[in-house]
Amino acid sequence: MLRVFEGRSLLFWNITSIFLVGVLGIVDYLTGIEYSFYLFYLIPISLSAWFASRTLGLLISFLSVITWGLVDIASGEDFSHPVVYFWNTLIRVVFFVIVTYLISELHDTQKSVQALARTDYVTGVVNTRYFHELLGTELNRSNRYKRPFTLAYLDLDNFKQVNDKFGHHEGDELIAFFSVELKNLLRETDIIARLGGDEFAILFPETDRHEAEIVITKIYGYLKERLVYKYPFVTFSAGVVTYLVTPHSTDETINVADQLMYSVKSSTKNGIKYSLFTG
């Protein structure tokens, strides 16, 4: 249910939160002083703190306190001493601020845990599990709008020699180096994932073969130059498949590109093969 609210703009939450506080204030006034509505003010406060920002949550907290106080005055609530009104206001402010901080901290923690679950610990790129989710989304979009997409499957050549000669730490350094260089060459919409060991996949959403060839050629030439300085015996093989027809599953999609890459790996290495998938 909460996914409905994900991705909404800051303006949306500003308007929505202020509107909710206004509605609560009116209802609070109409029901009189016998009924307490203070817990309901936590709804706009919580929504703004979780989905927008801590700053907006604090602003809505103060707006809620002001609204609540105005309702008390308009309702004719009589206090034994003026200090009581200011004391109640202070308690409300403290309570709402604490709730705002707790919710925003919880949201930050949730995002951090989610990020860790979705990324590869060595490279920081998308891991296999999350890549399958993203690829599944692209399959659905491609099937719905009949737009092609391209998947590149990359494998480092002679990677085992790095581990054997210099150790696994150096192997991890190479993997991390390769990932950073790839990310710097890709568009924001492209998705790079480490599928295991020295194997990577790049998803090019809504990209045809011609567009993919331009990007892959650029990547191949640049990385070839970059690798020769630090790892002169390391190259990479790639299978690049443009899907004109949507495959039945993410596994099938990846396997098609994997097999094409393997055909390069088992023959010449250090090369790229392109293919069209038509079902």
C-alpha cells in the first residue's frame, strides 16, 4: 500500500500535509473540546517525515501545534493559568519533534539496509538478485510498449591469472576498478550488475542495436586502453543481444546473452559479438 506514495514530489507532500492538518483542525474544532484529536496530527507529520524529508516533517509538526493551539482558543477552552497553555504547547512541540526524528531515522536506516541488500559488496554495483528485479521490470515495459532493449554480458579474460599471481585482494581491486570505469561510461538510465566472479551485465533500457553498438564500442576501446596500464594481460569478452521480442523470463534473457559471450570466450577472447533476439 505504501508503494502508492513512493516517488511523489516534495510539492505533493507539502500540499497534502498542509491540507491534512487543515482538515484535522476543522474536525477538531467541530467536535469540541471533549474529543481529543492530537494523535491524528501524527498522520501528516509521519507521512511528510517518511516520504519527503525531516525538514518538512518538522515544519508540519510546528504547523500542527499552531493549528491545535488555535483550535483550543477558538473552542473557548479555559485554563486555570496562562502558563498551562504555554506548557501544553511546549509538550506538543517536543512530542511531535521526537516523533519526526524517530520516523526520519527509521526511514534512513531502512534505505541503508535496502541499499546493502541490493548492491554487490566489492563493487557497489547492483547484485544478481536486484538485477533480476530490474530486468523483470524492463521485460514488462518492453512487452507492454513493444520497445526493444539491449543486454550486454561481459566476462574478464585471464582474471584467474590475477588471483593466482597477486592474490584475491588484487582480484577484488581489478573487479572494483572495472566497475568504476564502466559506470563512468554509462548513462544514468543504464544498469550495471555484477552477476558473480568476473562476470557483469549491462542493461540498456529501450535501446536498439545501433545505439547499443555505439555505446559498447566506446566502452571496449576505452577500457582496453585503461586495462593495459595496470593489467596488460587482462581483456574482456562480451555478448550483446538486442531483444526485439520479449523473452519469457529473466533467466532466458540473461542466458541468451551469456551464451553469446561464451562463444567469444571459447574462441578468440577479447572481442564482442552482437545478436538480435526475435523469439
